[in-house]
Amino acid sequence: MTKQNDEPNRPTDDREQAIAPASGRGKASKAFLALALLVGAAGITYTMLAPGAEAVAEVCEPSVPVVEAMAPHARGEVAAVNVHSVPRLPPEMEFTGPDGEPLTLEDFAGRTVLVNFWATWCAPCREEMPALNVVQTEFGGDDFEVVAINVDTRNLDKPRAWLEEHGIHDLRYFAENDGVLLQTLQRSGHVVGLPTTVIFGPQNCELAILRGYADWTSDDAFQLLREALSGTRGSS
């Protein structure tokens, strides 16, 4: 089990108090202008869906109908999947591919990707792997891939050997064995334990997350994945 890096009830220091928002229309306007410039400098444009709703990055707008289609199908065996109300920008993710080549999510742009974080010491992770292999067999192609990222940090020959021993032949091997990616995802709140699965759309936008185990070969899971793929294959 991984460890959260939450810092509840952290006291506010003097510097934080010094930069706390001040009251007054003039100061608020300046703060709003500074925020707008910061967003513009980052090259990210947001559209408000409705008053009080989450903002969606412009690049993620094509995935809005996809999450709306997915949401009713997060039920039964995949009821614990959290489909986002709006698609969101992904966390920073760097890992290696089958030949040790460096990869990021951008290398999968244009595809729907199911990213699973697993380790050989994690029993429910091991239980999921044959099902994820079936998912790759069923849905895999130019527009979809299961990217199962191994996060073992010791005995690094073991994960490949375990996959081979258990007939997991349709999943390409991805890994991040330095612990950096897992720590990043813990800080962002994505990972509180293993397994964790995140579904990304073809614009590399995050559509849904599951913290824990699911039966990915169930009818419920297959229907959810069909809806996720509607962004690349058209409505099912």
C-alpha cells in the first residue's frame, strides 16, 4: 500500500498570510488580471460550462460528450470508477516503453488509453492483469491501448517474468521503477494505493479514474470502455 502525502491542518505561515487575497475591488481586479495573464502565458484556454461548474480546458472540449456518455455506465462491476464531470488536463507522467525508451502521454495522442499502475507485490494488481490482457485483446488497436505501468522498485527482472509466466502476452511492457512517477501521482491525489487505473481520451485529457480493483472483463466494464472509445470510434 502506498502512502498519501497529505498535510491536513497545515498552519499558515507569515509568508502565506502576506500573499493572502486582500479585500477591495481594485486589488481584486489586479489579482484577476494577474491570474488571466498567468493562464494565458501557460497557453491554456478555459471555457466555463455553467456558473459554479468546473472549467474545461479548450483542448479537452471534444471529450465533454464522452464523459457524459460514460457516466451512466459507471455501475455494477465498475461502480467505483469516478467519471469526471468534465474532462481535465493530465498530470505529468514520464515512464519507459518496452525497449526502455522514454515516453509520456503525448506519445499516445489521438488514442484512448487505459493507464494502469501495478506492482508484483500487490495482490489485487496481479489479479487484474489477466483481465487487462483480455481488454487489450478485445479493444486494442490504432485507437486504444492498455498501458499497464509497472512501478516495482526492486527485483526489476521479476515483473516481465511474472507476465510471461501468467500468459500476459498482449500487453506491451511499460515501467517507471525509480518511484518518481508514483510520488508525483500521490501528491496530485491520483494514487492512494494500488492498483490505480486512469482513462485518458485522444486529446490526452483525463476522463475517469478508479482507485482500486475492478473486473475489467465484465459486461459493465466493456460497456464503459465502449463509451470511452466513442471519442475515437464514433458513438456505439
